[in-house]
Amino acid sequence: MKKIAMAVMAAGMIFAQQQKAPPKEAKDPVCGMTVDPKSPDTQKSEYKGKTYYFCSREDKAKFDKTPDKYAAKADQNQKK
């Protein structure tokens, strides 16, 4: 039983180390507004392994409806 507990703890530690901390700021891919990912008011969605942050529920809903459109726009803006 002790070995199982140790294995579970080790797996949890590895998982925690793999988690990326959110960036200090992010750009809402729908409206372009700069948002604080750590703010409790900031909305977020996961799409194709990437986290996108939003200034409002409305922008998150727009993104969730057509994520390809907004993810492509966000990726283009990052390359500039």
C-alpha cells in the first residue's frame, strides 16, 4: 500500500511540473484586448492543446462557436 501511495505522489509531482504557468498577459483573440490570465474575471478555453484567454463571456462564447476562425487570427497576430 505504501508503494502505491508513493507512486501516486510521484505521478502527481510530475504532472504538476509539466503544467505551464499562465503568461503575465494575453491577448483576447476575439476583440484584441490585453487581459490578465491570472485574474478571476478572465475567461479561458482550451483548443488544440493551447489555452486562449478572453476579456468577457461573450468573447469566449464567440470563440467556442468558431474556434478555427479566432485561433488562426490569434496565431497570425503572434507572428507579427
